[in-house]
Amino acid sequence: MLSAKRSNKPPVIRKLGSLASGPYIVIVDALIMLVVYAIDIMTPLGVPVWLFYFIPLLLSFWSSRYYAIPTVCIVTLLFLLSGFIFSPQGVPVSKALLSRFAFSLVFISSSAMLWMIRRQQIRAEILQQS
């Protein structure tokens, strides 16, 4: 009876599942990250545009790819560093560095928590299929 419940998913859920498992989620993640990065290097230091990097992180949670979350985390940290280097001067550099460093710590912690939760979900799905 448990297998009958799994196959009776609503069409919306099946469609969302296929979008998350396909290349669409990767493309959307990449586009959002590139747009946030482009805005980040155009705005002066001190404008917290980089908070929008949480959007691709949350989207990568629904990806069927196991390493989507750490990949988004690493690329975001590289974009964050690059955005710090190439952004025009705004607030003092020490203040901008401190805020980006604090964001990096929060972002890494959030990524680690999401990755652990996602790993448990994938293991549970594998056990249910067995």
C-alpha cells in the first residue's frame, strides 16, 4: 500500500520533481547567481546585494544533484570575493570586509545545514526505493 501512495502524486508535484531533476534548476541557479554578481560589481561597497545569493542556495536544495549545495556555496564565495575586489568604493573597506566575512560565515553554516538535511532526504529516498 505504501508504493501506491508514492505513485499517486498530483501532476503539479510530478512536474516540479521533473524540473528539479533536470537541467532547468541548474540553469536557473546559474542565471540568478550571475545576475546577483553583475549587480554586486556595479553597486558600491556597503550595499548588501549579496544577500540575494541565498536564493540560488535555497533552489539548489530541491536539486536532485547531491553536490548542488556545496557547488553553489563555493561559487558564491568566489563571487563574493570577486565582488569585493571589483566593486566601486562605498563604505570604508574594513566595514565592507567585515560585513562580507560575516555573511560568508552565515552562508557556509546555512549551506552545511541544508546539505546535511538534503543528504538525509536522499538516503531516505534510496531506502524507500529498496
